Amino acid sequence: NYTPYICSVVKRLGGMAEVVSDMELTLAEQLGYENHQIIYNGPWKGEGLAAHLKSGGMVNIDSIDEAQRVVACARDNPDCVFQVGLRINTDIGAGYISRFGIEENSHDLSCAIRILNNERNIKIVGLHCHISRARDLTSWQRRIDNLIAIADTWIKGVPQYINIGSGMFGEMEQSLAGQFSSPIPSYQEYAHVVAGAMRERYGTDHGCPMLISEPGTTVVANYQTLITQVKAIKNIKNKVFVTVDVSYHNVGEICLMKKLPYLVMHGEHHTMSGNSALKEIMGYTCLEQDCLYHDFSDDLCVGDYIAFGNVGGYSIVSKPPFIQPNCAVVALTSHGEIIEIKRKETFEDIFSSFNMAMVED
């Protein structure tokens, strides 16, 4: 979630910035981050990669092709020393093959390291991995153990950093937590596993590696709520469909996997119907799969509001311009003041990049 207001809160609290495109890199710089406070990840980095490296920015290389880009940049700038990390694709028992990073102990990894080490002004100083869908403590133990073993094998001396990426459970309401098959670890339990392994291998003296985590969704998801209004209710073949004024794109993909916590706020014209029939909460798009919540049991009338929780991860950034512009976003300050941090998008926002002059009479 790269909402500037939220990113500024993270920066004020001492967080670094992790970006995966030149657009996000530009945002981080405009928010006041120095390059050494910005980690550039992702499978395809833009033209800003070279300037970021030359300015001392952190970069984790995702492929041999990207390693060759860095080599070319180093040769073009012989007076600069580029310190880089490697994104590692390591097996932690997640049950799928991730597309990200360079496979551990592979020919590709040894090749990438060789071409980087052949340049006198490139130094491999860190390792990174990010593996989704593996949030249990056992997976995190494997993650840090594998990274430490790879560092011992491939990095000269003690690495400057080990970046364990993201994929932790965050704080959530019990109605959501109870839908997961495994217990929800606390931040302290994650820290015991990961920092414990780091302390055992490297100690705590000055010069030990910096431990980095990238808990974006983990931190922010529980702190945003989406409020939507009921616009229509109809019964088709004994199935109740409720249409609201947002789409599942506004919520984020979690609503396709779990039932989000919610609060119903009745409108001024609400009349209790006693209708306990299970309902499908559907978005405004023309997509059959645009469902925000299956088997919704609460009583609803047109004009009622539903507030869905845990939507802070990808809801804003994943919303396409399909059918409706994006909604406004407001924040509640520590002083109890409500401020608009993103205005509602308009027709002009969506169509300003199209060449309307080419429209025929």
C-alpha cells in the first residue's frame, strides 16, 4: 500500500521503504527517503536502477539478466562501488514453486555470483528472500536457516544484511483469525525464531548483519476499513443477491479466500425484515465473480452500510479503473479529526491519458 499518508507514518516511525518499480522509487524519494533507506526489489526494475545504485541505494538482484545489468552499470561507472544483494529462491516447504529470486545452490546462482565478483567495483553484501503463503513458524525457521547457510557458502565474510522479506500474520479480529488452520503467531514468536537464529550464528556484537523484514501487509492490513452502501437487493431462484457501491477490487484478493470481519450500520430508512436468508454481497461490476462476501446472514435493507475490515494490504493499489473510478480515502488522526488523504477519482482522472482528440465526429 503506497498511499503517501500511510507511507509517511511508516517513515516517521523509522521504517525504510521497499519499492519494486521506478514509480514507487520516485514516490519514496518524494517522501524524503535517502537512497540508502530504499530497498529496490522486484522481478523487473526500471531505468532508475542505475541512479539508485550510484547513490548508494540497496538493490536485491532477482535474475542472471539483472546481474548482467548491474555489471554493465558498474563498467559504465568505474569510480563507483556498487553494493548489492541477491534475492534467493529457497525451498521452505510452501508447497509451490515461487517465480521470484535465483534458485539456491543452482548453476544460475553460481553464474550470477561469478559475473558479479569478476567486477572489482561490485560487492555482494546481503541476501534477500520473500515467500508468500507460508506464514507458520516452521516455515520461518526454514527461511532463516536456509539464508544463513547460503550466506556461509556464497558470501565472503559476514554479510551486511539478511532480509527475510514478508509473509507474517498480522493483527486481526478473531472472526478472521479463526478461519486459518494454523495458530496465528505473535510478532514476538516470529522474532524468537528469526532473531534467535541470527543471534546464534552471528552474536550481537558490532559488525553482525542487519536483520531486515518487509512486513507491509502484515502491519497495515488491519488498520483500514472499507465502507460501502447497499444499492439493490433481489431474489433469483431463491438466492439473495445484494449489490453494493464498491467492487471486490476495492477490497483486495483476501475476500476471495476468507470472510472478512464486518459491521452493519443501518440506514435511516431501515426496517427490520427478519430476513436471515444467506446473501451474496456483490460488487457493481459486470463480472459474475465480483463477490465481496458469500453467505452473509445479517438483515439488510437498501441504504444500509457495511464496513469491511482488514482491507489495508492491496485494496487501494489493486483497484483498476474498470467501470468506476476509485473511492475517496479518509484518515482519523490522533486528535480525532477526519481528514481526506485521497480524493474520489473523477472521469478526468481516468481518461486524461487517452487521446480524446482522435475521437471521430
